[in-house]
Amino acid sequence: NAGVTQTPKFRVLKTGQSMTLLCAQDMNHEYMYWYRQDPGMGLRLIHYSVGEGTTAKGEVPDGYNVSRLKKQNFLLGLESAAPSQTSVYFCASSYSSLAGVYNEQFFGPGTRLTVL
Amino acid sequence: AQKVTQAQTEISVVEKEDVTLDCVYETRDTTYYLFWYKQPPSGELVFLIRRNSFDEQNEISGRYSWNFQKSTSSFNFTITASQVVDSAVYFCALRRTSGTYKYIFGTGTRLKVLA
């Protein structure tokens, strides 16, 4: 199993450009998440999905859009990149057992994005 | 409101010293889960432990141990005989079991272990 993978690993954009970050997981997890990590601020949730075809806003959703057309993929889009979106982006997935046990998140390796 | 506080921004210790990383959480729920993750300099996030609110037993895994105290809403992490490879940012997280699918993360504690 590859676990959670993210594409690309690094990217430099100019202000106003658009791009899509791809997250893929091969563990059949229901839940997927996008976070951004900035110095001193920990992990902040951008958007998440509780199943194929569903998405929801996290705490910092402005400037981002997401889609989950397939259960294994969760895409994060930046329509018009801004310098404030310079960050490291992490994707994560998780699942719950039939007994309602909530498990840990599995994280991708991260994408380092710089917006000039 | 749900909240996780890691008041120690950065800790430096000398190799072989013991070190405790504090985690204090806030929740009104009676059922919840707590987690610790490690983020080494390479950047990936590594899961260390999960604990549910009904299990207050302390856990030990090698040099790592965790102390969960519901009375003080704390889930502290101790590294015994620290090593340089323990240098990382450590995150504590909280997950409710109803009403949300979100994990609430603390801001992390950067641990530097000096040789």
C-alpha cells in the first residue's frame, strides 16, 4: 500500500495563477482532509470530506475549493493564488470502524507551495 | 468549544535527559479521542498513540510514555532518556465522537535534543 500520496511535492506560483493539489489514498478510507501548516500555527483545517461526492468547510476555507469525485481522491484547488497561501499543505485520511471507534489520521508527505 | 493547548512552544534538552510535553484539552463531550503525532525535520507526520476517553490507563512504549488524566484534562507525553532522533515537532490532537468529523490540533511543541 502506498498510503496517502500527494502531488506535487513542491510548487512555485505567481500571484493570480491557479493550481490543483491532488491527494490519493489506497486504504478505502471514508474521510479525507486538507490542512495547511504555517510556522507557529500548527495544522489548520481547510476543507474535509466524509464520503465520495461530499465536502465541507474547515476553519480556513477562503480562497480554496475542493472536490471528491472518487472515494480515493481529494483535490484542493486554488483559483487565484495569493502570497498568503504560501504554506505547506497536508492531506490526511481516516476511517471509523463499525463499532464507532475513531481512528488516527494517515497523512501524506505534504506539498510545499510558494506564491510569489 | 473544543480546544487543544500545547503551551510549550519549544523545549531544548541534552541527550539522555527525560522530557515531558504537555497537552491540555477542552471539551464538553464525555466520549472523545486523543492523539499524539511526531513531525521530524523531514516533514512527515507520524502517528504515535491514540487514547479514548474511557481508558485512563497510562501507556508505555519503549522510551515513550503517556499520562492521561481526565480530572485535569491533560494528556502528557514523556520521553525517557531522550536521543537526538527525538528532535521533532510534536502535536497533540482531539477528536469528538459525535457531531463532527474534525480533529482539533494543538500548535505543537518543538523538541530539540542536543548531543
